[in-house]
Amino acid sequence: MLAHLLIKNYALIEHLEISPDANLNIITGETGAGKSIMLGALGLLMGKRADGKALYNQEKKCFIEGTFNIGSYQLEELFEKADLDYENPCLIRREIAPSGKSRAFVNDSPVTLDVLKKLSERLLDVHSQHDSILLGESDYQLDLLDAFAENEALLKSYKEDYKVYRAAKKSLDYLSQQATELKKEFDYNSFLLEELSEANLKLNEQEQLQETLDVLENAEEVKLKLNQVSLLLNHPEQSLISALQDASVQLGPIVKYAQVYEDLKKRLLSVQVELVDIAEEVEKYEEDVEHDPEEIEKLKGRLDLIFRLQQKHGVKSIEGLIEIRESLSLKVEDVLNFDDKLKVLTQSLEKAEAKVLKTGQSLSKKRLSVVPALQKRVVTLLKELGIPNADFKIDNEEQPLDKNGINKVEFLFSGNKGFDLQGLRKVASGGEFSRLMLSLKYILAEKTAMPTIIFDEIDTGISGEVAIKMGVMMRQMSQNMQVMAITHLHQIAGKGTSHFFVYKNDTAARTVSSIKKLEENERILEIAKMIGGDNPSDSSIQSAFELLQS
């Protein structure tokens, strides 16, 4: 419930505070005094669009702040999903800068307007004749039916099952679409894969082939140079190796005189061993090098094949070709295995569909089970509210699975004898809409913890006994929920547990809207004015007194 409302610097309001009680709060005042401005401020708390031009003082910020007692609303999960600390009471604030930029806060934590809307719709329900158009919408009608049937837990289970079903269907649809696209490319991908597989590519192969080709194409020069190196290293008459051997022999007699000579001899021997090894390798390489035209053509052919494949696939290395080969292999394998994957996903979808359908049928059964009682109750209340020939039915049409179940309901209404029942948008007037909405809210208030409801002049066009009955219904509703009613009817005003009066103060430089909670004597006078005008007679005052005592 709304425990406290603060409005600063908004429209005609410079500073306004109100602390409604937990039951029926009546709000009255002359036309243009600011009652609709209060509703506009509450609309900002509900996430509606902000307008910097609506500020009382264009140089200051606007603040709208609502304190709500939320202990009975089971909002812990909503707070958790929004990553907010759950606190009771809960403080909601909206700030509007002169530039028109606005910010929203819940318990001093900044939130998006989407989060603000989701939270506030669980806390406030503003209802006017204009808003009654919502009652004509099928989804809203289904929400009302679920609330009457107390389907919250079952509906939550259904939505969870439906989410699983939708995910399974989405996966299957995606795979089916992917299969169609991949199968179109299957033949071409298979050809490319076969071509790359037959090439039998190996890492670093291209570099090794090019190196071998360079040697063979220059075999004469290579063989000559290797031969010259071999002669230098190991010539029978004079070679580096024999020179090293001689040097080592010369050091032999003097090694006994100093360690350094021994070390030099060892180093010479080490170099000698290395040169002998090099000489053997040079000789081997020289023997291996032969000009082989057939091998050259073979190498060129292999390199040309690799280059063509690189050009074809837009890569510059064998590594790139190997990666493409592996990717093609996976694509081809995916197509070959698609039937198995489709089978698994189809089974998952069938299982999810069976489960959500079972839950949906249970939900539908419970919905339809309460329809007769709801129809009867609504008709009874409508007759008490001055529609003696009212008839009301709930039509149900089974439909394919959707987020709300398998039911599409339509509220049918007739307010006149001899006229067929039709959809609300076709037949119900504004006044009939309001009374029908009041009847439904009245019934629901007995069933569930409902948010604060604000009735904005839904009593337009009624009077007398009907007005008294409407006031009684609001008073009875307020035993289970907080009700705020903006009204011009004394019959309704007299049923309130608290009465607030909105007025304009023109004494200052600018007109300012204010509100005050009326004491008992002030209530009597205000209701007397509603009965008999600005200068009420004694009889009007007496009637007002009696009305408050009834």
C-alpha cells in the first residue's frame, strides 16, 4: 500500500505530501484544483514519460517520491531479478531535471524505466473511465479470470514449461533451417574436401619442397661449391684437417710445461673432430646432388598444386588450407549426422510439448471451472450498480499453445433487455465499462492481495442508490486493500475512512495546488457542499452528518 506520497516542483504543485490510510481514501476538490496533477505524478512513479515543461519552477528539479508497504505482495523474486535489495517499506523516487532528463530510483538504487514499470504495476492500479478500455483487451480479460481462479502457481508452472517448449522449438527450427542450407552446399563442400584430402597436405611441406627444388635447379653450382669445400677440408696433399693434425702434433711436446698448452691442444682436437664431421656431410651432400629433370618437374607440379589450392581458397599457407580442410570435414560430417541430431531435438520438442500441453490443459480446466460463478457474481453486482437488465458471459475458444495457455477468452456483455451479448468494445458505454471493472475488482479483492487501486471519477453518470451502492462496494473492498477514490459524489465521499481535499491557493504570486486531510467537522462541511453547493443549508449539513454516521 502507498504509505506516503511526496510531490515537489511538479505542475501547479510546489510541495505536497499525503499519507493515505490503509482503507478507503476519498479525494475531492473543485475542478482544476490539481487532482489530475496528482495522478500525473503517480504516473511518473509508474514509469510514464517525463516532460521538463511540467515543472513548477523551470530552474529546479522535480521530485516524486512514494513510500510503499510491500510485505504482503511477495515481490522478493522481482527484486532479485532486478538485482535490487528487498526492503520493506520500499521507497520509489523519480527525479526530473529542467532539461527534461529523468532518473528513477528504488531504495536509492538507480533503475531503468522498465524495472520501474514492472515494480509499480504490482503496487499501483490507476483506474478511470478512460482506462476502462483496457477491459476490452483479451489478454487483460484472461489475467482477470486467472486472478479469480487463483491460478498464480499453475500459471507460473505453465510459463516455465512454455519457455522450455519454445526453446526446444527454436532449436529444432534453427537446426532444420541450417540443415536445408548446409545440404544445398553439401555436394560442393564434399568436392572441396575430397580435393584437399587427396592433396595430402603436410605442415611445412611447401617450404621444404621449394628448398629441394632450388637445390635441384642449381645442382651444377651446388655440386661444384660442395666439391671445393670438400677439397679445402680434406685434400690429400694439403687440407684444413691435416693442418690441424700437424698443429696438434706440434703442441704435443710442450703441454707438460703449462696447462694452457694442454687446453689449446684439446681445442684443436675438438675443431678437428668437428671438421671431419662437416667434411663427411659435405661429401654426402655432394654425392646426393644430381640434376634430375624428372624430379624437378615432379616438385614443380606439387608446388603448383599447392599454389592453386591457396589461390582457390584465398589463403597464403598450407596451415590455412589444412584449417579449411578440417572445417569442411566438420560441415560434411554435420550434414551426414543431421538426421540423428534432428531426431534427438524432435524427441525433446515432443516431450516439452506434451508437458506444456498437459499443464495448459490443467490451467484451462481450472479457468473454465470458475467461469459460471464469476459470471453469476458479476451480473448480481451490475444489477446492484444500476444495470437491471445486465447480462455477462465469458466466451472461451481453444487455441494453439502460446505464452498465456490454450485459452482465448472474450467477455460478452449486454446492458439492455432483448439485446444479444457482444464483445465489450462493441456494446459497453463508458459508465458500463466502469461499473463492470469495479465489479471485477471488487470480486478479485476478496481473492488475492491486490495493489493500491485508485478510482479516478469512475462514478460519472450515476447518482442516488447506485452511487450509495458503489460507495459501499469501495468501502468493502478497502477492508482487503487500499483504495483511493477521486469523486464528485457525496454518497461515495461519505464512505471514506479518510478524506483529502485538493484546493488552489491564489494568494501567492503564482497559483499553487495544495492538499489537506479533513477533520470530521471539515468533512461534514465539504460533503454538505457536495450536496447543496458552496453555501450549504442546514439540511445539507445534517444530511452530510448522517451520511458519515451511516
